[in-house]
Amino acid sequence: MKCTQFLRNLFALITMGVAGTASAQSEAEYQIQPIFTRYAETVKKITFNSSVTLFHDVQLQEADNFDGWSVDADLTIPIPYTKTFQLRVEWPFYTDGRARVIEKEAPDRGQRIDVRGYNGTFQFANVQLEWQFLSESNHGVNMAAYGGIGESQRVLWTGEEAEDVYNHKGNVGILGLKADWRANDEWRFVANMGAHWYYKSDDINPEGTSGPDDFALSDFSVAAIWHPWSAPVYPVAELVYQTTFFEYNAVQLVPEVIWAVCRNFELKAGAPLGLTSDGQDYGGRFQATVRF
């Protein structure tokens, strides 16, 4: 009798564990976010992302062949007492790498220099307000609009002795649309389109030395999330297109994998692969997501 009771209890514990795992996976699937392309659906919990990016052969305004790494983070907060508004804050923390000077007037033109500091390249610290105006339950698709403003907070130092600054300054205006929808139980698709208007900026126009300091950089991206099994591992494919609609057109394919460790924590890894002569050749992006 004791043995039978023990086996019954053991079976009950295993069943409860499996059910708990399934529940966690279901909630994680509901909130899964690709690395670059974001859901239109409003988050249900405060969500924090921290990312490390490795890049190779990035084009800037006064330098090219920029190789290095950077760290950035973003925080998304659902606005209390609403189901359709959220606030998002993005912050570039640090960038470190080496680049070749292409500025015609620079005395070190053609030389490779250090570029490092507590800032990003195209990323400015910014805040965005997002509004979900369509829901999948009523319209078959989630759709949202967003807008925001940002400003460069620090500079990037250059040279081995940090004797000069890569005059990284300026402001940015942000505007865009997002959509996501489920095709079936295994597939979910996400699409984003937006634009960043940089003004009073310096040294970052990817069109090179001929590019103006005031310019627009548009972003288009689509992502497919596949989940054919019960394991909390999600293969993802993203296609990212950045353009000034003139001399700069960069397309990247990003295969990635997301591991939903639990309902409140995910680890992600992606490998951007450049498909055009503009933009980086290849890179890596690693991201950790925490919800609370």
C-alpha cells in the first residue's frame, strides 16, 4: 500500500510539473519577441532587454570599416489602467571598435583609429509612446503606431590617446508602425516599418562624407517565429532593411534562436548576415529579456 501510494504521489508531482512547464511555455510564447522586430501587441509586464552587438565593416560619415562591439538596453512599460498604450525607453551604453578615417580634411585620413565611448553609433537615447489600435481577437491582426524623440547624450572618443572626439551629437525624431499575427499554432509573423530623422547630428550619416548632417534613415523588418515542438526553443528568421532612399541601402538576413528559460526570462542569439554592399558584412547579437 505504501509503495502504491508513493507511486501515485510521484505521478501526481510529474503531472503537475509537466502542466506547469506547458503553462510557462504557453505564456512565454505569447510574449516572445524577436531581436530586431517588435510585436504590435502591448506587453503585459514591464520588459527589460539588454543586448550585446558584434559588428564588422560598418559605414559611418567620416570613417568606414568600423569593427567592434556595443552594449545597449531598452525598457518597455505598459501604462497603468490602459490595455493599448506603453512607454519604451532605449539607451546605448557603450561602443568600442576600430575604424578607417575617410574624412578628406583629416590629417590621419586612411589610418585606422580607436573609436570608443559611452554612446552608440546610430542609436540615441530616446523615449517612445506606443499605441495598439487593432487587436488580433477582433481584427485578426495586432497593429500599433509609435512615435518618440531622442538626443545624443555622450561622445565617442577617437585615437589611442583619446585626444579627439568623434563629434557624435544631435537629436532624432522617431515614427513608425508595427504588426503581428498568428498563422497557426506553429507560426507567428511580425512586421515593422519606421523612420528616424536625425538633425544637428555629426559623423554618423552612413552615406559617407557626401551625406548631410540632417538625414532620415528608414527601417523595414519582418520576422517569422516557428515553434513546432513542446520544448521552449524558438527558431526565428528576420529580414532587416535600412535605407536613406538615396546612396545607402543595407539588407541583412538574421537567423536566430530564442530560448524561453521560463515565463519571465529569455536568452536570444542572432547572426546578422549582410546581403548588400552597404551595411555590415556580418555580426552577432546576443540579448537577454527579463519580465517583471
